[in-house]
Amino acid sequence: MEKGLKIVVIGGGSSYTPEIVEGFINNYDRLPVREIWLVDIPQGKWKLDIVGNLAKRMVEKSGLPIQVNLTLDRREALPGADFVSTQMRVGMLEARSWDESIPLKYGIIGQETTGPGGMMKAFRTIPVLLDICRDMEELCPDAWLLNFTNPAGMVTEALSKYSKIKSIGLCNAPIGMHKWLMKEYDAPASSIYMEFVGLNHLHWITQITVNGESKLEELLGSGSGYSAKNVPQLEWNKSFISGLGGVPSYYLKYFYLRDEMLKELQEASKKDGTRAEVVKRVEEELFELYKDPELTEKPKQLEKRGGAYYSEAAVNLMCSLYNDTRDIQTLNVPNNGALDFLPGDACIEVNCIVTKQGPIPVTVKKVPESIKGLICAVKTYEVLAIEAAITGDRSIALQALAHHPLISSVNDAEKMLEEMLEQNKAYLPRFFAVE
């Protein structure tokens, strides 16, 4: 008889948690979960209590034999885990607000995963996640670590380079695009195929078929595409998109429409505050709903949060790893030759065949020349930023920024870097170590 699976969610007090719990309930026949451990830090205890109690009510309503445990001690949760999912935010929304607001003062795009804001998030996150991996190496060495914590590609690359734990990075953008196409063409998921090329938050879709028929030219010609609520909704330049050779991720608006996006972010910041402040208001509303003892399901308002479908992606991946389904999912994994112009250990976002032993990247058939340069430039920045996160070396951090396509002046970048490091001092001991 199957003993059932133990799943640990780091950042269990997140507003997203009801979605992943719903996923476990709906997929219990494919993924027999016995224990769910929701882990958080002392500052997040009030959130963990609220979300944890909602999770317990959801499981109770389902009638399934799943035990939900809440803890502030991850070492209590990790022993014998089969899967560890990370959805944490080091520094919480306050630090995200710094990531978004400080670059704007220097005329640079402030965004939580792209550019200097993403770099600061990586600096705060990578050392903490490597600590979690060290605990996993001791307490659950065979577990899979599924990382949703942004910047997911950089974090996953750091884990694969500096840890022995099996890790995979995920993002909700690919599954969001899939859902958009299902609606656009009124087609089931099984009839849609897309080939993804690039990095996390920097990908293009170079093949799109619905029922075996190519829709790429049609979609490139229309200039339309899926976009998330957390990115300004600017229209693409149609003549540019039609010749690009791949449908770009909405995050590429920060690169292809840099000036317009900067202006949009500056105006939005004056009007509504940073995206972090908007999210804080959405979260306050969600946690008020979660407190209701009568609530026993994921509320519709969660979709406003900007990370729709992420938990569906996480549960799909767990099911495929557990059942050795060999289906195709878009994941963040080491390159291993899938893109011949990048190093083998570079983390990329591509289609993978998911096996019990792990994901196997599918060799990409077509990479338009027009996109290779941007991928290489951003990967150079990522490699340098990861090294800076590990070493706390400010000169490497400045090199990372200098090679990022959103940075136009090294002088401005240096001043901004010093201000951002100082603001994040409490979370970046490596950058402030006494010689």
C-alpha cells in the first residue's frame, strides 16, 4: 500500500497557498498527498495562521486523508519530504517596494524580477535558498525542490551550481499563455503545442500549433498576446512583432519598449504607488476573506494577485515527476546543449520531457537570429549577478548591472547600486562583511 507523499511549502503563509492546496485536493487520485507542511518565518506567523486554517477547512471539506501542519521551523517540516515548494519573499513586500521605487529615481525601470530590482531580489533570495538546500541535503536529500521564488531562472541556476539538491524552476507565464490560447481558439489544452525559447521572464514562442495547424504567423501578424496583470498593458509595435520570428513574453516590453514602459511605471507610481503597494492592498483584502470561518474554498479574488495558475503548474509538475508521465512542460533547467549558443550550466526556460528522474530539455528547433543577442546579454548579467550574490562582491554586482540592457549609464548604475545595497543592508550580510 502506498504510504502517501509529504509536501513542504516554504512561504506557506503566502496568499497563493489556497491555490496549491486546491491543486492537491483536485489531483489526489494522481498525487496521493499524506502530509502538507506550511512553513513560514515569525514575521509571517499571522498570515500562516490565517491561510493555514483556511487550508485545513478546504481539506476537511474534501474529506481526503490529508494532514495539514503549520510551523515556523523548517527543520521540523523537512525530514522525509518528497517535494519542497518555495514561494517565499525575503524582505516581504517592503523590500519589493524598494526594488521598484529606487531605480525610478535614476530613470531606470524598477521591476521586481527584471533589471536592478530583480538583481536585489536575487541577492536577498539566493543565500537563503542555499541554506534551505543545506537543510534538505541533511534531512530529505532525495526530495525535489520546485522553486517559484523569483527571479526563478537566476535562483534555479544558483541552486544547480552550488547545491546537490535536485531543483527545477517554474513560472506561471507559460501556463498563462497556454490558457490564453485555449480561450482564443476555443481549443482543449491537449490540442495546443508551443515551443519556448529563452530565459525566465525573457522567452519567445517560436512554434505555435493548434490541432497540428501553425498559428505563429497569424499571432505575430495580429501583434496580440497574453499579458499578466502585474505588467503595464502597452500595445506591441505590430510591424516589429510581425518580423520577430517568435511571440515575445510580455516581460520583453521592458526591453523592446523601454522608454514607454519607464514612463508608464513612473506615472503609475505617482498615481497608485509601486506595484508592491498595489499588491499589499490586494493581499489585505484577500486575508480578510481568508479569515472567514465559513470560507472553505479558494476565493475568486485571488486571480487579481498577478500569479494566476502558478500552483496549477506546480501540481502538474509534481504529478508528472511522481507518475513518470513523460509529458512536455515549460521549465527552468540547466541548458545541457538545448541552446547551442549558451553554456551547458546556464539555466534556460524551455520545453522539457518530465520523467521520474527529472526533466529533459527538448532541443529547440528554431532560434531566430533576432533574439540571440538579447538572450546572451541578459545571461551574462545573470551569471555575474549570481556570482555577486554568492560572494558579496560589489565590483561584480556593478559589472552585472553594466551588462544589463536596461542600464544606459554605469555612473548612474553605481550610485543606484550603493543606495539599493544600503537600503537592503539587513538582508545582505555578505555585502557588508567586515574585512
